[in-house]
Amino acid sequence: MRQPIYFLLSLLLTTALLSCRQEPKRMPDTLPDVYGYITDIKRTSKEGEGKAKAVVAVKSLEGVAASYADASVKIDEHTLIEDETGEGLKLEDLREGHQIQAWFDGEVLERQPVQGHAKAVRISY
């Protein structure tokens, strides 16, 4: 009688553990919210914090479809950063003049330029 109970408990525990596993970060398959080039990078992390943080100013490219023209994009340790081949990049790899596609996470501040937190960015050199 105890074997079915142990089996059900182990099955329940396995299901609970698998559901807690985090989904790996992926680049969105939708049009980017912002598509342009980096005009300015302001590092916002303090010395010794160890977590990369920055606010990136983006100027839109002419003739490219995106939700917003210009933007102020906040990038932090939770932002997925990749190049056009899918290789992971660090915040330190970003430079003014790089082409950038950014997808916002959550609400944005609707002013000119729009301001929001990026869940993912794709960089082209």
C-alpha cells in the first residue's frame, strides 16, 4: 500500500522541481521595439558593484520598421545581449555607432525619447 503513495510523492516532487527550472533567455521573434544605432552609453553601475548597468541612447535608422523612433534603453545583468550570429556579448562590448535592435520588458515611459528596460538587444558591428 505504501509503494503507490511513495510513487505519487516522488512524481509530485519531480514535477515541482522541473517546473521551478528557469527557462533560458532567448531573443524575441517579433519586430524590435527600437532599431537604430548607439549614440551614447552611460555606465550607471558603481565602482565595485560587479553588476553591469548602463543607459544606451538609440537613434533610429531611416526606413526600418520599429515601434519607437528614438529611445533611452536601460541595460542590466538581466538583459540578453547577442550579436547577429547569436553569440553572447557583454555590456562592455557595446560601442557608439553599433547598430542595435532592442526589445523592451514591461512598460515604457512614453516621452521623447521613449525610455524602457531592455529584455534583449541584438548588436551588429
